[in-house]
Amino acid sequence: MGVFVKRAKLAKVLDLPYSSVRIHKTYVGGTFGGKIDLYSHEYCASRLSMITGRPVQITASREEIFSAYRHAQPLILEIKTGVKKDGTLVAQRIRAINNAGAFRGSGVVVIFLAWGFTMIPYRIPNLKYEGFSVYTNHTVRAPQRGHGAPKVRFAIESQMDMIAEALGIDPITIRMRNAREPGEQLPNGDNTHRGGLAACVALAAEKSDFLAKVGRDRASPPKGTLRRGIGIGASAYMGGTLIYPNGSAVIVKMNDDGSAIVLTGAIDIGQGSETVISQIVAEELSIGMDDVKIISSDTDTTPQDIGAWISGMTYVTGNAARQAAGRAREKLLQVASEKMGAEVENLVLKDKMVYHRLNPELKMSYREVIAASVATHRGDTIIGEGFWRTMRDEPTHPSLATTKGRWTENYAFSAQVAEVEVDIETGEARLVKALTVHDCGFPINPQLVKGQVDGQISMALGHAFMEEVLTKDGYTLNPNWLDYRMPTIHNMAISEDADVITEQYRVGQPYRTKEVGEGLISGILAAMGNAVYDATGVRLYSTPFSAEKILAGLRALEYAAKKVRSANKAPA
């Protein structure tokens, strides 16, 4: 998911200098974690090409992908939580066990990340976490969108509802009571800054009319077999951390006519990185997006970039682009100031023109300014360079072994509500409506944010009700689309969202923006599980929430109720 990290790994295994390995991207759509590493087929194709002196292509069938390539991380979580009578969390002990498959893959990374997804949303004074990655006779594991967060938040948010019910507290109150506030220090040394979890929970409850709906169908069951339920889940996710190459660089070159060419190593896999970078450069230079051309993701021609993982592109690469465009802007203003005999502070940029703030008739076009720069500044065609590294004072990334060390400067928070419908005769459940209230800092491109929200609702819907890789003795039993169910357009639900704005974007100043591409799959998964319970009284402890599991739970409830009735009828 990044050309530079791919080059580094490929050069190492091929024993070649970096200058002899070139990686450049093609537009192939999403990855969601599945292309994050250097895989055996990539090495084999490269090595065979070196041996034969010919191009080599390796094509895998769908069955081979299911049977031999990497799958997501299945986590088992054991959670014990101590609370006060008012629902205040005082202690939590978590044991996470990951089925890593036959080789390491990202099995160690996911149990490291899992503790972070535990500590962020709620204030827990005493937290003990143990993580185990176990080698098994299964396919090797790779990250999948959220990289452990959906499993962690499903477990914790389910237990939060169980605690609230046991204490007679509603699901909103217990979350509001424990939500981290802005400016809180986290156990690893990070800070929540302007984190807006409490605001997200409150707005989600209001917009969904949560307290009026929760428990309604169980308290007064409607006629027929359909039951409606509502549930809520909260989550938080990091936005950029230190991982090779630990920073991003961007170059902005001005053309003679005032348009700009942007060189960036950022890889666009459908999330819209090139659109966002174009927006930032256009905003800083006061030009149209049509005047910005992006050249991206080529290890020979573009500067280094962190890649499309750890949800840091808009923050890290975006700030590098802002800085590069800002330096080009400063050069434009300085040359114009010299030619116009005006102070830089009195000049403004608009539509590829430089105007005097107090005398708009005094002006120069970008074309004239650039020509003047070449003539009077030793041929400088106006090029700006930008560099950005998150946590600039931290020497390295946190330790996988000890979990010590800072993760990020930015955490995104969210609260999500799910409304589901369950047929108590068949056990079939479906998502009817999803509401996502999220603090992504400042949405630079609201339409792309909306796309990320809807995409994660769709993916979580698959996790909740459909998708499951079945294995036995190391073999995949459902290695095709006929047997592996995933959502189609017919399964989609209404998806609504609302922003909690906690940051701002100002031209010429560094900005904080938070991730929106991974964390929103987690809270909604938990919300669907809680909603199924609200509709039926069946508490589910694993995904998917299949009809078989729901029917088994309903039968168990019916049997327990029958025993109670029999006991009450028995003579004293």
C-alpha cells in the first residue's frame, strides 16, 4: 500500500541497491490492508524476471486467493471490567488471542494495535492487557480495514451494554460518563487534543432518538415475526504514525502560465489522495483544481511518502503538500513585491493574479511573476518543497514488544447507531439504518468523507451478517463467491452521517485533520450486535450474526423462560 516500503523490501530480498528497483503504481482500486506487505508472488515474479531477462506475470485464480493468500485477523478477546454502581469504569483486564496462521504475517502487529484500540475511547484508571499471537495451521494473516479495531470495539461495546443493563443505566449515559475529554493524556503519552467523543455520543443519541427507541419492541412486542432493535457503539482511531519511511515529501513546480505540477509519492487506491492533495495545493496557491496536475507513486520520479496505510495521508502528506505550495506562494509574493514596489503584507493572491490589497489596479499575473523570477532570481522557476513527519520530536515508532512509545498526534472519535430488523421465525437479520457521528477534525473534502463512511457501513454489514472464511485442517472450505457471501447493492442500508468539527484549515498554517478511512467500521459493527440484542434479547459473542446463532439464542431464551414458568407452577 506504499511504493517506497515495497521498494525497500524488494531491494533487500533481491540484494539490489534501491536505485535498481523501481516501483510505480497502477489504478487498481482498494486494498483495505491486503497489499500492505511484500508477498511471495511479487518476489517470485521479480526473481524469475531477473533470471530469464523477460517480463513475468503471475495470475492467481479466485480459489487460490481464498485458499493460499492472506486473510484477516481473527481475534478472541477475554474481557473483565470493574465498575462503580454509577457505571464509572475503574479497571479492565483484556486478553487478546490472535490466530496468526502458519507464519508471522502481521499477527504480532494486530495484538499490539489491539491494546491501543482499548485505551483510546474511555477513561480506564487501571488497565491490564495481554496479547498472544499463536501459530496455527491456517493461511497467513494480513491487516484488514481497522486492523483489529472492529473485533476489539465489538467486544468492549457489547460488554458496555451488558454492564449498563445490569446496573439499570441506559447505553448513552454509561458512555457519556466514561468518554475521554479533550486534552486528556493517554497511557502511552499521546494526547486526545480536541477529541470529541462525548459530543459524538450526545449528537448520535439526539439524531437517532435513541432513548425513545431502545427496548421498545422487547417491552411491547409487535404482531408478526419482525422485531426492530437499536444499538450504539463508540470507537477511536489513530491518524498517522511513525512507520517507514516515517515521513512524506512533496514538490510543487510552477509552470510558465501559473498552473502547477505536484510530485508526490502518495498512492491513490480509491480513497481520493490525489483529489485532496490537489485541493490543498489549489487553496494555498489560489488557483483552480484544473490548474493542478499530479504525478504520483513512482519511486524513481517522486519523493518519498508514507503510503496509504495507518490512515495518515491527509495529515502527513497533506501537510507536506501545504508546505510545498506555501513555499511556492511565498516566492510568488516575494518576486511580485520586488517588481510592484509593495510590501508582501499588502499583496493578495486570487485567480492566478497578485493584487495590491489597497490598490487593486496594481497587479501582476502569475505568468509575469514567474517570468520575473527566472530573470531576476538566477533562473528560479518557482519550485516549492514540503516535508512532514508526524511526532517530529519522537526518535522512532513505538515498541511492538513493550507497547511503550507514542503512536500519533491525532485521534479520530466516533459514535455510531444501528437500527436492525430481525425475523424471529427464521433468525434472519438485516441492517435497516446506520447513523455515523464522527470527529474527523476538519473534512477537507466532505464528499470523500461521505464515501468513506458509506463504504465502512457496507463492509461492517458484511462482517456482521454474511462474511466468514470457513476452514478445516488448514483447508479453505468456501473458496469462491458462491459459497463466500458478501454484501451486494440489495443488502445496503440507509447511511446517514454528521460531523463534529474540532479543527480548522487556514492557508499558510499547519493543520490537524483526523482519519476517516478505517475507524468507522468498528463502532457500527458493535452497534449492530447491540441492536440485535435489543430486538431479540439474544446476546451474540462472535461474528457473523448468522440466522443459526440467532435462532439458537431465541430457543435458549424460550427454554429458560419455560423452566421459570414451570418452577412458578410447581407446588410449594
